[in-house]
Amino acid sequence: MRYVPLAHNTRHPESGNSFAQVLHSCGRKDQLDRDMLGRLVGSLSRYLMSVNAPQLPRADPVDSELSFLVSNSRAIPVPPPRPTTS
């Protein structure tokens, strides 16, 4: 089972090591809600336009209902769950 997170890299303030910070979990890959992703992209776009952010490059549409530019992606290692103690 795989999950789809929305994450970005940040640096630890003391060690300086880079780590992935999950901003939002989009759920299981096999149950991905494309409508939710479309609403999220729309909300982010409206926010960026409202704060006069610089124009982002537009991606060639792959899907007429939902398209966005992926600049980089890689797997995020997830540690196994810790055993519970009673």
C-alpha cells in the first residue's frame, strides 16, 4: 500500500540536515481523489494570484481536467511503525 503526500524539503535548524516535511496527506494511491487534487490546485492558484506572486511556468496539459507542473519528485522513506507495548 502506498500513500501520496504533498511535501517539501526543509532544513533542520540545528543540524542543517534536509528532511521532507509533509504538508498534506492525499491518502492512498489506489484511492486517490482526483477531484480533491483539482480543488487543491485551484485554491493554491487563486492564492498565488491574490498575493501577486510571480507567474509560474505552465505545463503542457496532460489531462484536460487536471494538470500541474511537477518539478521534482522522489520516494519518501517511511519508517516502520513502532511496536506497541502493553
